Amino acid sequence: MVRELSYGTLRFLGELRAIVRLLAERPLADANVEALLWVALYQLAHTTAPPHAVVDCAVRATGRLRRSSARGLVNAVLRQFLRRREALLASLAHDPEARFSYPPWWIERIEAQYGERSAAILDAGNTRPPLTLRVNEQRVERDEYVSKLAALGIAATAVGDSGVVIDKPRPVSELPGFADGLVSVQDAGAQLAAPLLEVRDGMRVLDACAAPGGKTTHLAELAALDLTALDIDGDRLARVGENLARLKLEAQLVAADAAERDRWWDGKPYDRILADVPCSSSGVVRRHPDVKWLRRESDIAAFAEQQSRLLNALWPTLAQGGVLLYASCSVFRSENEEQVEAFLARHDDAVAMSMRLPSAAALGGQLLPSARGAEHNHDGFFYARLTKK
């Protein structure tokens, strides 16, 4: 419940802040009281919680914050919202930040890139994400695993080649075989990465920004590889090791900055490289709604510079005829298409390979976030396959 209230409030923070501004007689000086109002208004506007209970609990919580003088204000704001709800929400339709609950610069960037698709993209980012699993088909066939779920009364739907969407999300501890490595949690869009590399037994493969290990373990499930998982963060790299152990898979773990090639590369070229680069995470905000409010527009240029450094460092480690998959969980062109176009312009020996993503929500290599009920309910990702001629 705490997570639901926190995530939900962050998803609709633009709307909730606008409502408080409309209903409070003056700007609130107390940030704690204002935050309490956001949480209460989220429940009133977006959940089925009984309104009288929400108002009562919010007023009592104001007292527990030792802000007794604000109890009347909290009560008045919430009751005004209940009386004027429809008119208030309608009045916010012309305020982009309130309507979409993203910072203005984010909305403007999406609208400039996607035009008439922009509203659907922004709204999809405010939905609750599904619990999507990847079946380890070394251990169990997907249909067999879906049958295991059905036997326990857990409804699920197949998605993609190896995915399963659980109709009603639940703790992974309740999923059959999770602890034994039958399945992993991984978004349907992220599950496309490893197959796009077309790995085969015996290949030397590098996952250059590996943590927490979803794509590393998927690669290891697809073929018997000489696999290296590289990540700058040693603590996060430990999670890769934990996931490999749970799935009974193996890879060499190396803690280093992929951009500092001399510190980790042994001089032997890789047949395949996965470069799942650090980015704005603008495609996964339904899972991480705080990202919308923590990112600054200036961060995008900084990420683009970091991505360029990583690509330049990794390219010499790729064998001739090898394949590098550039991947991001962003929907911003400057981190995706523009990054790849600039890289190809810098490297005469790099060629973009043809690729077709199996989703109605794909624009070239860009997967757009999709809402629940879509054919492929996934987050926003970008993929580009590059080969060295």
C-alpha cells in the first residue's frame, strides 16, 4: 500500500500539484502538508478508497505531523475537491503539466518528436506496468509454465517468444519455480534484446552495461557462450551474479567502466556486444515514475555524451563481421536515432543492419510504451544493430 501511494502520487504529481494550487487560498509554506495533500488527492482521484476515510485519515495524519493548525486547511481542500471534482479536473485539460503529469520540457520534446502520437505515449507512461516474466526455456517450455500457473489459479497470457504476463501482479515468491530459476522478471520489450544479437554456441559475447543482469542471463539461456558481464557498479554487478546463480548459468563478471577499455579488455575481439547504455530512462517511467521529476533537460545532453564515449570505446573490441546491439530504455531521439546516426558518420567500418521489431508500437528501432491491453504491453526501448565490415 505504501508503494502504491508513493508511485501513484508520483505518476500524477503534475495534476495533484495543480489541484492544490487551485484549492488552497495561498501557496503552502509547509512542504509536508502539501505532500500529504498530494497523497490524499491521489487516492480521491485515482483509487476506489472510500472518500470519507481518505479525508479523515489525512486530517489525522496532519495532526501526527504536529501540524495541528493545518488540519482545517487539509479538511477544506479535500472536501472542496470532492464537491467540485469534475469541474476541477476539466479545468486542468488546458494545462499540459497538469493534464499529462510530466515537466513542460519533457512534454514539449515528446510532442516535437511524435506529433499526434504524443498524448498516447505520455498517457502510457502513467499506467501501472504489468508483471512480465521470461521463461527459461532451458528448464521448462513456456506452455508448460503457463499450465503450472493455471494449476495454482494464477491467470497469465503469453507474450513474445518467451514471455508471460501475469494478469494480476503478485510477489515473485508466489510464482512457481522462480527461486529455482524457471523464470525471470523482464519487460516484454527488454526481452527482444538478446534474440536480436543472434548468438550461437561458442561465441565470445560481451554485455557491456550488464547490471542487474536480465539481458545477461537471457543471452546465457539462448546459447553456450564465452560470456562476460561488465558493469561500472560493483554492488549492482553482484546482483548479476545472484541472478546467474539462481538460473544456474555462468558468466565472467568484471567491475569496470566500459568507456575505459584499457582497464578491462584483454585484446581478444568479441563476436557480439550488447551496449545497453545509461540513459534518461524516459521509456520506463511507468515503472520508475520518480524519473519524470528528477531528470532535468540538461541531463539528456550529458547522457548523449556518455553514450557516445561508450560506443567509441566498445567498437574496437568487436570482431570484423561481428554485431553490436545498441540499446536504450529511452524515447528521446537524441539518445537513440541521433546517437546511432552520429556514430555511423564517425566510423566508416560501421554498417546499420536491417531489423524489424515484432510490435505494433514500433517506429523503426523505437519501441513506444504501450498501455495495458495492447498486443505487446511493453515499456519504451530503442534498438539498433551495427556490424563491422
